[in-house]
Amino acid sequence: MQNRRAQMLERFDADGDGVLSDAERMNARETLQTERRARIQGMGKTEKRVGPPPRRRPPNRGPRAAPANRE
């Protein structure tokens, strides 16, 4: 946690006071959101997504027969 905080300060602390001001914080949020969107969009067909496979609907088997109508 402290390492991540230090990385954020090093990257976005423009005035070097060791604290992110409101403007610096807004810039950090916008930048990180943009990077995340680009990373997600780039996952296309070349990279595998992590997680379970998508659920598939079972095939339509038609109406069920009552026990008396069976052979």
C-alpha cells in the first residue's frame, strides 16, 4: 500500500509537496481511468480474459411429455 502511494505521489505530485492537491488528484483520476479503458479495450482477441467462461443457454428440447403419453 505504501509503495503504491509513493508511486502515485512520484507520478502525479506536480508541486512536490508530498500531498496531492485537488487539481493533481483530478488529473490522476482522469489519467488512470483513461489508461484502464485503453487496457480493457486492448484485450480483444489477442489476450485471454481471466475468469469463468460465459454461461450458455441450454438447447431448446421442445415440450415435455406427460408420463402417461410415453411409450
